[in-house]
Amino acid sequence: MRTIAPKLTADFKVLTDDVQELLKRTTSVVGEKATETRDKVTKSLKVAHDKLDETQKRGKEAIKKADEYAQHNPWVVITGVAAFASLITGIAIAARVRG
């Protein structure tokens, strides 16, 4: 997760930069449709950028809260990991017995 997010953010920045460059280069194109399209794309880029910022912010808050919870309740986390490992082991054994 931590390696995907920076790449996704960088890719989004490249995309938005390219679209903004395209918009700048098409300012000489006149006409009502061209102006409407530029305005629509500009608004869509802003909405997408704002959503990405909000998602990043919420993700960082969730990671921080999860880390704080794990720091204050290590046995709950250890028990949860052990339960998950037991579940996976049980599924693997059951699949082997059937097959």
C-alpha cells in the first residue's frame, strides 16, 4: 500500500500536468464548444485533484489511528494476526483433505 500510493500520486500529477498543458495549447482554438470543453475539463481536473487530496488525507489519518491502536493494544493485534493465520491454515488443511 505504501509503495502504490506515491506512484499513483505521481502518475496522477503527470496526467493533470499533461491535461493542463493541452488546455493551454488549445486556448487559440475558438468557438463555443471548445470553450465549454476546456471549462468542463478544468472543473473535472479540480474535482479529481480535490478528491485525491481528501483520500490521501483520510488514508494518512487511518494509518495513524491504526498505528496508535496497535501501540496501545498490542495483544489485540497479536491475537488477531494469530486468528487470521489459524484461519488460513485451517482452509489450507481442509482443501488438502478434500483434494
